[in-house]
Amino acid sequence: SHSLTFPNIVTPTPPLPIPSSSPLEFLRPRLKPPPPHLLSSALAFLRSCLKLTACDRISDP
């Protein structure tokens, strides 16, 4: 009674459709650097996560 769907993992995913405008237009948003406020908030989030994990490790017996 194992209902694991292994064929879904094995079958390759279909390639992404390339827009008809131009590949450069499709790649341009990915090449843009993130805004600085987003970067700083991500760094602050990572620091808080690191602090939490460090505190958890220290408090664990």
C-alpha cells in the first residue's frame, strides 16, 4: 500500500517556454541587483537566525 510517486521525480520537467520578444528581455530582470533595503533586511534576517541557532545551541544541555 505504498503510494509513493517516484515516476514524477524521474520524468524530466519540460523546458521553460522562451518568450517571443527576446531572450535578453527574459534574462534582464534576473540580472538586476536587488535593492539595498532588501539586501540589508535579508542580512538582518540571517543574523537573527544565526543568533537564534547559536542561543539554542548554547542553551541545549
